[in-house]
Amino acid sequence: MSQAAEVTDSQWESAVLESDLPVFIDFWAEWCAPCRAMGPYVDKLAQEYQGKLKVLKINTQDNPEVPSRYGITAIPTFLVIKKGEVVKQMVGSQPYDALKKVVDAAIK
């Protein structure tokens, strides 16, 4: 079971855009091997930054509206959203340290 909560198209507004905390979103799909490989890093972020960062996953296959709105054309893609605005976007597999660096900058 993932440490990151699943979010859907219909929950996006309240869960992400209206969040008081910065939000780290993992755009993924079940069939995507690199997405599955990044899963443990996303879970680790959720544990490490609990209370400082909201870590969510959105399945792009089941929820096409939000990825389309943000121009997500490749997965995994990671967004950091603060006060409803995208402050960082990363595409493809990333080392954990790169994810952590981006998160640290967003929660300051």
C-alpha cells in the first residue's frame, strides 16, 4: 500500500489547488514500469515530509482530465504545486536526492 494518497480528477480542486501545504503529485499509470520503480521514492517522501508536504498520486489512465489540463504527455511526471500554482515539474525517473531538493525548496 502506498504512503501517497490517490487523488482523482474530481478531487483535484479541493485536494491540490486548495491545499494549505505544498503538494507533490506523481502522475503515473499501472502499466508504466518507470512509474512503479519511482513508487518507493514517492512513499519515502510521504513519510519523511509528513505534516509539511502533501504527497499524492494520480493515475493518468483513470483520470485523463487533470493530466490534459497540465500538459502531461509522459509519465512519470512529478509536479510541485504551492498555493495552487505549479512551482516545479520533473519528467521521467529521478534520483531520490533530486526529488528531495525540489521538495526542500518548495517547503521553505
